[in-house]
Amino acid sequence: MSAGHPTLHTKIGDYDGFEVWKDTGTGFAFLNVSDTPNFTDPSALPASGVEVIWKYKIIYRYKNVQIGNWSVTISVAVKGSV
């Protein structure tokens, strides 16, 4: 965690980076592309005291195209704080 924001980590290897997709309860939607192995979700945190589950999945990119298989979905509990 980074100041309450989830941080995802993966190996990049020979790929250019990876796409991050996020589901906050309404289905997966594209969030961002990372060209480094660590990606911190910049999304606004929930209101103070509110707990939510954010789900993520990634897919690698090579020459600006998705490549390989989707990762498993991970779930992260996030709680808003003051």
C-alpha cells in the first residue's frame, strides 16, 4: 500500500509494460498503462470510514499491443481514511 492506494507489482521482462484494468463493482474498465513493474492506483479513495473492494487484472503489452493471457483477478480491500 502507498498512502492507502493499492500498489500492483509484476515482472515486465521483455514486454513494454502492462495494462491495468479495474472493477469497482460495475465491471472491468481500463485504468492505465504502466511501463514500470510497480503501479500505484491513483484513483480517489472512498470516503472516510467507507470500505470497498477493488478488483484488478492486467495484461502485458508489446509494441503497443496486448499480448499473452490476462492475469488472475486480485481483490484489494480499500478503506477511506482522514
